[in-house]
Amino acid sequence: MADPEEEGLKLIQSKPEGVLQSELWKVLGVDSRKCSRIVKKLEECGLIERVEFRKEGIKTYLLKAKRQPVNPCDLLAGEELIPCIGCELECIVEECHPLMDWMYQLAIIEHTE
């Protein structure tokens, strides 16, 4: 079974508009007390923010993921920068030849290390 904190964070990150805490515990399949502990830990780690929210007169919290800095190493394949940075092409990711070539190069480098 997946870690509930990790699962909660992924869910919150997948919803840019945010997730209501009163709905998060139901989706995660945990009780509200356990959900509160999960949310507290994620907030203490600086991964999410909690904003007071009223839904049908009931107080809850809207949970939003905080933006995390990008690891520069994730943008490189060896010494080559990901081709999407500065790219102005309108493309479909799965069909982008420069991106596929970059990913192939990344796989070769990781495989040989």
C-alpha cells in the first residue's frame, strides 16, 4: 500500500485549484483525524499551504501544493539541456522528436553509469 502522505501530496499536486481537506480524507480512505496529521506534516515540510474555506457554511481548508524549485540536474542529459526550454513549437509531447532524442540520450547516459 502506498504511503498516505505521499499519496495525499500527489493528489493535492494534481489539482492546481486545490483540494478540500474535508474531501481529501475520503479519497485517501483514512479518517479525518489521520488526514489532519497527514496535512499537518505536509504543511510543516513546506509542501502545501492550507487556506481556510467555507463550504455550505461549514469551515474546512483548501489545500494547495507549493511550487518546489526545479533540480537543474533534471533538465540535463549529460551536458545537454532539455530541448523544451525556449522551444516555440506547438507539438504533442509523445510525438516531439527533439524531446524523444533528448530522453533517449538521457537513458543511454544513465544506463552506462
